[in-house]
Amino acid sequence: MPEGDTVWRAANTLRDALAGQALITCDVRVPRYATVDLSGSIVDSVVSRGKHLLIRVADVTVHTHLKMEGAWQIYRPGERWRRPAHQARIVLATEDSVAVGFSLGITEILNRSDEDSAAGHLGPDLLGPDWDNTLAVRNLQAAGEQPIGIALLDQRVMAGLGNVYRNEICFLRGIHPRTPTRSAGDLEAIVDLSHRTIDVNKNRSTRVTTGDTRPGRRTWVYGRRRKPCLRCGTPIREDLLGPDQLTERQIFFCPSCQPLKIGRH
């Protein structure tokens, strides 16, 4: 699933293409909204909130979420699309640009006054102009016995982290992802690291957490099962962690650098 930095870049790309421009095409290929036509309306703004995208047009908001397979792409009028047309969920075009949302997990048209129904539950946005470190720490503290590896993915705690970042942050703080949040040590340092790590990557198409841009060395543990830890050489392990079986995601960790200490306070 794309993480907050990917969505932040998508919002910037869409803003450059659409904001301040009149739509000449609005084709929503979702049955519930198939009759919606925003042609002739000006795109007021495009913003990201965590992993959500909000395109504000006239008195409505086009709310989309990429989920696992989604992507927004920008084309010139008449240019051939790089993905099959049957994957398109919405097409918004101006005289100069065509924005196509492919395989979007969520595509809905909301009244502006109803935006909170889509994004109001989110915690502080790690890449937002209103980022609130103090509130994020309080939210994380409230996770209590919940494993830190689950709490970091909870968008109600802070919005934007995905599976890559949760694994990398746990490694950098020397914490096993299964460690209860109350026992995970300095939560303020965890939140600060989360913010700094995603912020430094927001303008990169290739995510790097090690400072080494060479293939195979860009992340400390994520995607490195059985490969030697870049710090101590111990083989990286892989497991699953989530609130339930349906939402379990891969965790990667170094058993030497990240020992599981359930009783640590």
C-alpha cells in the first residue's frame, strides 16, 4: 500500500495539473457517482491527508484512496494511457492535462461539508502543514498494551506511515514490532523519528532510510528477509503482525538488534 509520502507527491502532481483550471471532462467510472459531471467547474485545491487525497471542485470534494494497487497519472490530451482503460475509476481533464485515477481503492464524491466523514478520524498528518508532534505523542501513549508495530500503522495515531516505515522505525529505535507500546521506550523520540524519516523522503521516488541509495541497501530490515543485518550481520527475520488475520502485514526485524522485551518499561 502506498505510504503518506507517495500520496503527498501525488497531491503535488495533481495540484500542478489541475488547481485553478476549469474541467472540460469529468468521467467518474463508479456506478454510484456515474451521473456526476463537474465539467465547467474550477478545481480549487488538491490536498493530501495521510494516505487520502482530496480534490476540491465547486461545492464538492473528490475523495480518493490508493489502497494497494491505486495510482494517479497525468497525461497530455490524446496521449496513450500506460494502464488499461478498464482500470480507470475517474478521469478529470483540463485543456492541457488529463488526470486518471487507476484502480483506486476509494473513489467518492462528497459535499465539502462532509469531508470529515472521509478524513476526520485521522491523527496529525506527518506531512501536513498542521503537523502536531505533541498530539501524536499523546495518541501513541493511549495505545497502551497494543504492539508498537500495530500502533504505528494506526492512522488515528498519526497519519501517513505504512508498512515500510513502521518496520524501519522499529529497527532504528531498537524495538521489536511486537513490543507493547507502553514498553517501547521514548515515545516522543519515536514520533520525532517518524516525522523526520518520512519528511526527508517526501521528494524522493525511491525511499531510503539507511542513507545508502545502492540497491539492496536502502532499507535496514524491510524486504530483507534472511539477509544479514546491516549493523550486526544477524539474518533478518520475517513474520506477520496485525490486529487480526485479515489485516496482518509483514514485519521484518533483526533478532539481535531488536530483542523482544515484553516486560520493559
